[in-house]
Amino acid sequence: MAVDPEIVVVAGGINDADHSGMDIKRAALALLADLVGVKQVVVVGVPAVPSKSAAQIATIDGALSEAATSAGRPFISTSDWALPYESDGLHLTGSGYTQYAELMKLAIIDLALDQTN
């Protein structure tokens, strides 16, 4: 890696909803292998998007969680975060993005505190 980041956040995407859990896990493991030299890597699931089924969200979250565990990295599930979406049921509103960022910041801080205790 050309840079030396303090932390890398690997976030799943809702575009993965049409892929199998195995494909998602395989891709996540490949990315995490590329980040093996980075001290702090956090893997993040996807929030429950109204236009996608609960099964699709669970598949993505499960695959990313398994990959994170296999790589010895922490996983943050966002599937239970209540966030406001645009009328398309796919994209967050402006305030939704703000809420997502704040919740993510708090989740990462919590992880850091857990690791120091």
C-alpha cells in the first residue's frame, strides 16, 4: 500500500444484493488480504434499505461478518439502524447520510474503546 493509513473502513454495498453470499465473502476476503499490513481495519455491513428484502440484507451482512471474523477484523452491522430514505427506497436523504456518519463514528469509537479495555 502506497500510503500508511491509521484505519481503513471496508463498507459493504447494497449493489451486492444480487450476488451470492459466497461471492460477497470471497471478494471481501480478497480485499482484506490486500489490507493485511494495515493495523486497524473495520468491516461494515449495509443498512436495511427499503427497496431490498431482509434476506438480501442478511446475506450481505452475514458474508461480510464471516469474512471479517476469518480475517481477524471487527465487524459493524448497520442493518438495524433506522435511517431516512428518499422516495426511491434506495438512497439516504441528506439527513440520513448525516445520521449514518454520526452512527458510524460512534460505532468506531466504541470499537476503539473495546480494544483498549
